[in-house]
Amino acid sequence: MSTSSPARPLVVGVTGASGAPIALKVLQVLAETDIPVALVVSDGGAAVLREECGLYPRDLEQYADATYDDGDSAAKIASGSSSTRGMVIVPCSGNTLAKISHGFADTLITRAAQVHLKERRPLVLVPRETPLSPITLRNMTTAAEAGAMMLMASPPYYLKAERVEELVAYLAGKVLDQFSVPHKLYRGWKADEAVA
Ligand SMILES: Cc1cc2nc3c(=O)[nH]c(=O)nc-3n(C[C@H](O)[C@H](O)[C@H](O)COP(=O)(O)O)c2cc1C
């Protein structure tokens, strides 16, 4: 009898900030690894996914091992006893950030985020907003102080990108770096390695 426990999933939440192509790229790369993905898309995330990628949440299911409804607060990932390797919310809307930083857990995404904070597991938030109000700045600080990593969807301009896809790949690569997922999505500053 095998005693090995099932691989811990990475929870991927997709919410309604601009940046759905980054989520798509992250999911596509993860699907090429042996890391199981638990996916949740909020209604706002679905609206932006449609607007920016011409896709529906069901189109993302092929990249995930498990997909949950954002209203399913009884899902496995809503419990701290269900082990994961971490969670990323990409992109992370100001609305979801505000809820997380104030302890709200009225959706599966926000509940799973609270679980990651209380269990001291990696939680990466990828907000996209500009300019930033003092409210959002405070929310970012609060979330960061609680243990979340704020990974802004802001690419560097030394990439001299000619296509939006290059900026998307860079940001997806930065997300994957936080979970030590190997990729060839971007070349670091003055790095020698080839980029796919
Ligand atoms: C096309 C589109 C783009 C949006 N872009 C952003 C954005 O960049 N940042 C943000 O915080 N909210 C953005 N919003 C607003 C959020 O989607 C909205 O606040 C939504 O209620 C968030 O819900 P959620 O946090 O449950 O996903 C956008 C909405 C739409 C329809």
C-alpha cells in the first residue's frame, strides 16, 4: 500500500482586476508541471476574462485539477485542515484586496485567502490599479503585514517589449517564481539564459 500523500495543490484565484491574460499564462505553465491546481474564478474575474481574453471560466478548467465555484464556501480549500502549497490571486481586484485585508470571507476566494494567512502559508496577491487611493494603499499594507506578498502587475520597461504578451509572460514568471515553479517566461536584468 502506498503511503505517499497526494500532492498539495496550488490554489489559483482569478478576480476582477485587469490582468486576466496573466492568470491564463500562469495556469498554462502550471498545467505543464506536476503541481495540482485548484482554481476559483469570481464573477468579476469572469467578466474581465471575457473582456480581455474572450474566454469563459469553463475554458480555464482544462488547466486545473479541481475547479470550485466562488460561492462554494464548503469547498475543501475553505478549510485550514486541507493542505496546500500556497495561493495566488491573479489578478487581485481592489474589492478582493479590501475584503482580505479586513478579514472578510464571504466568498471561497476570500475564505481561502484568510485560511492561507491564518495557517501562515504563502499568499501572493497581484493587484492592478492606478492611481492608488490611500484606502487601497492601506489595504495593501495591512495584507502585507498579515503575511501576503503584494506582487504588483507592473512590468519593467527595460524589457523593451514589443508585444503585450512579453509583459504578460514577465508577470506570470514573477508569480511562478514565488512558488519555485521553473519556467522560461522572462529573462532577468542582464541574465544570460535564453528565453522561450
Ligand atoms: C473590464 C473591467 C476591468 C476592471 N479592471 C479593474 C482593475 O484593473 N482593478 C480593479 O481593482 N478592479 C477592476 N474592475 C472592477 C472589478 O471587477 C469589480 O470591482 C468587481 O466587483 C470585483 O469583484 P471580485 O473582487 O469579486 O472579482 C474592472 C471591471 C471590469 C468589468
